[in-house]
Amino acid sequence: MHTASTKLLLLVFVSTSMVIISHVSSLRFHYINPHNFTTTTTISSSSSSSSSVHRSRNPSLDLLHRDAITGATYPSRRHAVLDLVSRDNARAEYLVSRLSPASTYLPTDLGSDVVSGLDEGSGEYFVRVGIGSPPTEQYLVVDSGSDVIWVQCRPCTQCYAQADPLFDPSTSASFSGVSCGSEICRMLPASGCGESDKCQYKVSYGDGSYTEGVLAFETLTFGATAVQGVAIGCGHRNHGLFVGAAGLLGLGWGPMSLVGQLGGAAGGAFSYCLASRGPGTNTGAGSLVLGRTEAVPEGAVWVPLVRNPQAPTFYYVGLAGIGVGDEKLPLQEGLFQLTDDGAGGVVMDTGTAVTRLPQEAYAALRDAFASAVGGLPRAPAVSLFDTCYDLSGYTSVRVPTVSFYFDEGATLTLPARNLLLEVDGGIYCLAFAPSSSGLSILGNIQQEGIQITVDSASGFVGFGPSTC
């Protein structure tokens, strides 16, 4: 566990391309280059299916941000941020509504809600996957908050535009439709029987986005690894703005997700590292690794996952508190606790960019951060970001660290690049926002550059030991 002398690092913007990490006596701040947020992450702890894998080596895939796939360009950095915020607000509100105890939640199967990658922000990260035998390469949206796996298929009665040619099941030797009488078909609340007694599925969302077609077993190829007998939706009617992706790869905690279907073959574990974004950062690919042997690193700090029986797809973590600098914020006890009726809690989500906190926690974080930076010139609010600074005239500036204190003593101190988001030339904003409910969402900006391992079989999530 961090002591009082190790809870903070020193963060300073410098004009050279070098990243300087300086440990001063109090270790409260980071030194960083404003054009290259590459400081280290500090992690400490007071405690220490039917699918089969065709090849033994666990697959490691490039994890690409949506902008790298779509080639999106914007008139300015501000336009790009506003576009991100628009997607992000919709995604966050979707999670709030879906995880509300008053909502009707359809658990862990292909009949649960699917989310438009543009309208709901789920299409932030993509992987390249081979579908069928021989494999047809497709970009799929990666979503840790979904169990669904589906892809657009020929013949297509209605399909949206995607980057790759549509998958044609008639050319795949491994495509096999699921029968109506099978157990997996009966799991679907929205299913029916089509021609030749094949199981039909429909996945829909209230905004009009949907995919429907036949449920099938198919071979998916990840790099050099072929995984046989994966249940996927082969969508012949699809509607929504999915940012060029051919479909969606669900990595949620339910049995219908890829991790759930791999079961013992992957050990119920996967690891990912999200590449940093923004001007001057390393905008190369991040990584996604499936399988316990390579995904579970030695030396990681492990935090217990929390299961929400009302929404078993999602990965929750127990958060005990938040620190700014070397001070733990004086927050109401139990503010981040998941209640018995499924309200509140802290969910980790790759589809949400900006971390959302309950109003009380956000206000305390914002005020403590602003107090610690002192007289830095404030800039007007930008959309949901109300704590912004004009750093255009500075070669160096000192800001405090932000730490998450998890249950059982683990502490994650975020690197500086995960605290501030450049929204315009020289204008930086605190990359946190208030939640519209008691739900907290640990977003992907705060996850960037950190090796994160989800061991759903054991019920833990690991941070570190390395950054990427």
C-alpha cells in the first residue's frame, strides 16, 4: 500500500520530446511532455463451453481505436472532442438506463440489447477477426459490456455500410445453423424457427438499432489461432451506425460472450491494453490477448470483481475511495457500493471514454484537483468538461495525481495522460464527469496505457505489472 510519501508523483509539462519522471521527496506529481503523455502508472497493494481451440498458442490481437479504422478527420481538435463527447454521453446514459434496478434487463444472451456503435459509443475499439473456413477477415467492435457476438451476413435484406465485404456463410465449410430445439436456442428470449428448423434470433435496442438473422456455430480465427464451434448471430437484417464494423465481439461475463464460450480453453481470462490517443501520443495499436497462459501476467495487482445479479454481463469492481495528491477525499461511506437491488457500483467499460462518478464524488475530485493546481489560468468549460485550463503559455505545469483505492487494499495511481484531455490547442480539461445516477463508470481514457487483465473464472481484475 502506498505510504504518505509515495502517493503522489510530480507532473510537469516540458518543451522537449523527452518524458521526465522525477521522484521528489513527497512524490506527489508527474513530469510529462504535453505532446506525449507517457508517464508511468503506479500500482500497489497491501495484499497479494463447447468451443475448442484448434491451436495451442493463445491469440494476441491488435486493438485499434475507431479513428484508425474509419480514417475520421475533423476541422479541429475541439470538433473531435465534441464528437467523442456526443458518443460518450449516449453510451453513459445507455448504461445508466440499462443498469437501473427499474429497467428490464435481458441477461447474457443474444436476445439482450445491442447498441449502435455511433449512437451509443460502443464502437470505440476494434479487432480484426477471421470468420468461417477459410476465414474472411472482418473488423468487429470490442465491447466488454456485451455478451453478443454477431456479424452481418449474405444474403443481406438490409445492411449498413461496413469496411469489409459482407461475410457469405455459403462459402464457409464450418458454418452450421443451430437447430430450434437446441438448448442454446431456447436461451434466447427473442428467437423463433425458420426454414429447415433453424434457430432465428433478433437483437434490438429502443433507438431502432437491431440485428436479426440465424444463430449458427462457426469458426473464428484470431491471428494464428482458430476457435471452432462459436455461437454467433449471422445477421441478414441489420440497422444502425456501427462505424464501418462488420459486427460486434462481446467480451462480457455471461456464457454467450467469447470468453464464456471458450470456457476452459481460454481459462476464462483475457487481457487488453488500450493505446493512448491524442496529439503526439503513440497512436499505434493496443492489444487484446485471449487465454490464461499469456493473458494472466505475473506481478499484477489483483482486485476482486463484483457480480451484479441484475446485470451479470458487466464487470464491476469494489471501489473504497478516491485520492487527489496524497489526500483521500472525504466521501460518504458506501458511495461506490453496489446495492442489493443492483443500483450504484463501479462498472468497467471499454465503450465509455470519460469516467463518470456520482455527483458528490465528482465535485470533491474536481475541487481538490483545482485547489492543488493553484493559480493555473482557467479556460471556459467545453461541453461536459467544466474544469479546463489554458496551458498554451506554459513550458511546464504541476498537477496532482488521482488514485483509486480498491477494496482489499489495492491502489491504482493514474498516469498523467489519463487525467487531462486536450480539447483544443493548449486547452486541457479534467477528463472526468458527473454521473446522472449513483452508477460509476471507469472509462477507457482512464484505462489507456495500462495492462488490464480480466480473470472472470477466478473473479478478479488485474492491473499491471507493465504499461503499454
